[in-house]
Amino acid sequence: MAAPAPGGYNGIVLRELPDADDVADPEPFAGEDHPMRQVTRQVAFEAGWSSGRAVKVSELFDSLADDWSADHVDDVKAAPVRDALIRGGVDPRGLWADLGSGTGAGTRILHGRVERLVAIDLSARMLANAPDLVPRVRADASVLPFESNTFDAVLQVNMLLFPAELDRILKPDGYFIWVNSLGDQTPIHLPPADVVAALPGSWSGVTARSGTGFWVVLRKP
Ligand SMILES: C[S@@+](CC[C@H](N)C(=O)[O-])C[C@H]1O[C@@H](n2cnc3c(N)ncnc32)[C@H](O)[C@@H]1O
């Protein structure tokens, strides 16, 4: 995986921490020509989302949901999420969201570690296969049914980035945690510097590799 740039992006600084002890290169899985990679970039940089695309993505993940936990081993996702919670300087207090929570890989890790948590996903089948640990909300991350400045922290594990809506629902000084569990082999992938570049305003934060992936913790200005 290409190392994230430690320098400034949009006037912010992304500090790169040393690799975690468990770092391993992911097996080749999803290259740059993966269809979801293109969707990811369009959504993050070109407002490339529509009601038609929402239906297609929802149907896709509905169809994958029943096998998701078995096929997409949660332990692989746990490593960078745990590391982000330990080394990312996040505050576990307040209201957190696992956005694009799927069958609950991130939810399982956050549950019991953060004060209050909501799991949000577009796919009803993914939510139905998630553990009944926290409130589960079916919603589109491009138009969330929450007031502005609602969340103290938002976690996204292998989930599309909707910069404007994320910025809206997160409180000032809130934490945004971006995880790609297979690094640049994750279908829904943006490297750390591009996450920063996609967000409005001057966000700052830290990033590190952990397990087969990486995490980024940013604070909303
Ligand atoms: C690659 S899966 C990751 C799921 C989970 N975070 C995990 O790591 O196992 C992406 C998830 O994002 C959800 N998703 C995609 N687009 C979304 C949107 N616009 N709003 C909310 N969830 C969305 C999908 O339904 C799917 O559950």
C-alpha cells in the first residue's frame, strides 16, 4: 500500500503513526478497476450519488447480507478499529454512529467501549443480520434522519464517504474514524490523504496501518 502523505492537505496535517505490530500486507483482492472503487471516488469527490444508485447498492448488499459475516471475517476488521480506538486519541464519551454498519463488524467492537452507539445502514438485510446490541437505523448516509451536530464520533468501516452529510451530522471537534480493513485492496477504498481532501474545511488527524488495513482519525474543525 502506498504510504499516506504526512504533509498538509487543504491546510491540515495528517500525522502518520508507526505501523502496529500486527501489520501484514493484504492479499490482492480489489484493484483500482473494481466497480466499487469507482463508485467510492465518484461519491466522495463528484457528489456521484442518486436515488437509482441507492437502490442498486441497497439491493447488492441485501443479496450479500446472509453470508456477509462468514465471508468478511470480523477479526480482520477488528484490528484497525481497535488500534484506532487505542492510538487514535478518540474520546469514547457521547453519541457514536457506526455508519454503513453492515452486519455489525464495527458495532461489535464499539459496543461497551463507547458511551452510546447507533448502527446505521442502507441495507435492511445487512441490518437484520447485525447483532441486537444497539439501535439499528435503516437510512441513506447521503440524507440522514438526524439533526445537524448530533454525533460526537462516526466510524466507517469499508463504507462510502459522503463528505457533506458527514460534516453536517458530526459535532464540531467530533471524531471521524475511517477504516479500510484490506488497505488499498478494499473495494470501498480511499487512501488517508484523499479522505482529508474530500472533506470540507480543515480537518486534522492521525493515521496508521494495523492488521491488513489502516485507519484514519480526523477531527472536525
Ligand atoms: C462493504 S460493506 C461494510 C459493512 C461493515 N461496515 C463491515 O465492515 O462489515 C458496506 C456497507 O455500507 C452500506 N452502505 C452503502 N451505501 C450506503 C449508504 N448510502 N448509506 C448507508 N449505508 C450504506 C452497505 O449496505 C453495506 O452494509
